[in-house]
Amino acid sequence: MVRLAWTLAMMLVTAVTTVLQGQNTVVGLSETPQRKAFIGIMGKTSEKGMAIDSVIPNSTFAKLRLKKGDVILSINGKLTPTIELYGAVASQIRANDKVTVQYLRGDKTSEATTKAIIKPLETSEIADITYDWVKFRNGYLRTITKKPKGKENAPCVLFVPGYGCGSIENYPKNFNGKLIDEWLKNGFAVVTIEKSGLGDSFGCEPCTEVDIKTDIESFDLGYQYMERLPFVDKSNLFIWGHSMGGTIAPEVAKLHHPKGVMIFGSVFRPWSEFLLEMHRVQKPLLDGLSYQQTEDFTRTIQKIYYEFFVLKKSPEELVAIPEYKDLVISELNYVKGSTNMWGRSWKFWQQLDTLDLAKSWQEVNCPVLILHGGTDYEQCSLVEPMLTQKTVNEKHPNTATWITIPDLDHFMMKSKDWAEAAKNFKEQQYAKGNFNSKIADETIKWLKAKI
């Protein structure tokens, strides 16, 4: 299957176990939903159900007196036989909700009930943090804004991440948070906004089921929210886009007048075209295929991509073609009755392929910083930053700058080459302090030069 920029299992575990201590500011509309609950367990799927590995003190499940070894059978009457189904139920619980859990301890089935505990709010020694809401369609999206402590009239960055369905509340524990902290230390505020259905968001379609137009609309609202903040410098507003966020950034920027746009590890060409190059790099690197095997695979998947991306056939239509069936299942993640493909709806990818990024970038009338990682095996081509730079400068001469950081991989870590980057990710070095500060240095130098 396609090796994309996020690991869904990691996001699920992080989402239900992150613990942040302290107080901060919560503001918002007059009638908004409760914050999500602090569930507080880690676990895994077992033969009997969701087995608990550990329970975090002072959490909802600690209050229920559950412990390691217990098997969760249901929550509020909804069966939770797998970690995925457990996550779907647990992620909907909000502070003060009644929670009834049926569980197995040894051979005995028991039941416990309590009122859900609110998820703690993040605090920071370097930032004032504001939790707020943005009205979105029939619901609300959570925003979390950080500004340097005590600073007013701060330049501000709207943060647009990669395509994955991970909450902004995970940032403090990953590379996004490390980059944001460096911006804060250098005087820049940062606005983050949830994608549809993530984190505290309420009344919104699940992230995994919405299309890319929904993501663009969400981040457009995030930019408008940034413009209204009383403590930001309205003349110095920026957009950051990482990975797939670098395709959304110009779609938002062309609707507004930012002071500048920064992108890293993004694509320029149609997604169906870029994927073929990505396969040629990743199949030998990650799956151990020979280059002849890789070529055979690529030529076959190209035919499937043509029918999927160009002819707009659904995965269900494609899996019915005998020649395609096995690859549609293994590479497009087809499961009967599901719309999921690579962690998003299959319609998300078809829409992404239709974006005319050349046209969008030429409509962006501001300085653009294009960052490329020399060891980025996800965005593995120099063609992408080169074409982005040339397209911007063709319409607005000398406004786009391209910088390659040789030892930077897709997840903002230090890696000497593609092989080491793949090894680091597999061994989860991303959680062990391997952040490459050069990406922070380059963005900060560019931001300060634009103010």
C-alpha cells in the first residue's frame, strides 16, 4: 500500500492517552459543547475484547477502578471488541457524560458507572494558550492558539498539517509541537484548528469520511479566525503547510492576503502522477522489491490509477475487475462497505488529483518559502519544489525561495539518507528527540526577514 505521512494506530493511541497538566484560557461562543473526556487508558485488541495495558491516574477509567488486565466489553451499551471500535466510542465521550463500562476481570463480568472527567488543558512556560471554537456548518471546530507569553501585536502563523486524521492536541508530543515551540520562542503566535470531527470538535462529519474541499474550508475558517484575534499583528499573518498541507496552503492563501506562505515536503504535480514516482522510490526501500519488480508493479498500478483518478471509478467498481482485484485490496485498502482509503475517504484523493496547483500558486501574491528535505522519502522528488518555485516566480518574479536541507526527512528529523529515515520512523525515533532544528532556523530567518 502507499506509504503516506501518518501512522493511524499511533494517532489513535496518542489521542486517547495524551496528558497535559495545568490551567489556561477557554473562550468561545455562548452555547458550545463540553470538552472531550480524559479517558486515560492504553490497550490492545484481544480475543475477548479491548484489553487494558495501563490506566492513567486521575482519569475517567481510573475513577471506574479499572486496571491492567481487564477486558472492556462495552461502553454505554456499545460493544468494543477491537481497538478501532473502542476508539470510535471512547472518542465521543465528553466531560460530565455518564459512562457505564461492562468489563471482564478474570472470568467475572462486571459493570461500573461514573461521570466522565474533563481532559486536562495544555499549559506552557513560554506561551499563553487559548482554547476556542469556530462555527463550522452544523457544528464547531476546536481552535488552540498559542502566543508568546505576555506579547501583544504578535505576528501569527496558521498551521496546516499533513493529510492525516490526528488531533491538534497531539502536537506537543510530536515534531509539529517542536517547530511551533521554536516559533513561539522567536516571537510568533500560532493558530491551530481541528479538521472535521477531530479532538473537541462537535457535530461535524468524521475526518476519515470528508473530502479535501472540507479540509480547505476548515483552514479557510482558521485563517479568518486568525484575522480576528485581538493580539495578532494583522499586517504580519502567515500560512504554514506541511506535506498535504502544502497543497491546501495556496488554496487558502489565494482567498486572503497573507504576508507569506511556507510549505515543506509538499507536491505540485497531480497526485496520480506523483504517486508513480513515489512507488519507484518506496517499493525497493520499504518493501524490498527489486527494481524490475517495482517497475512491473508500477506499470500495473498505473492502469488502476488512471481509471480511479481520471475516469473517476470507485474502488468498488475497480475491485470487480479481475486483473485489478488483488491490488485494489492491498494498495487501495479496499474493504467492502467502507469508504476508507489510505486513512481518508477515497473521494478525498480523487479531489486532490483535480487541484490545479499551478493555477492556485500563481494566484498567491505574496512571498513563498519552499522547503525540501534531502532525506525525505515521502516527498521524494526535486521536481515538486522546483516546479512550485518556477510557477510562483513566473507570475510574481523573485517572490518564491527554495531551500533544501540535506539531512532533513519528512517528519522534520535528522537522517543521513532515505534508508536511515525509513529505519528511524520504523523504530519511532520521532518521539525520541531527533528533531532537526535546521527547519526551525530556516523558517524563523525567513519570517523575520518578511516583517
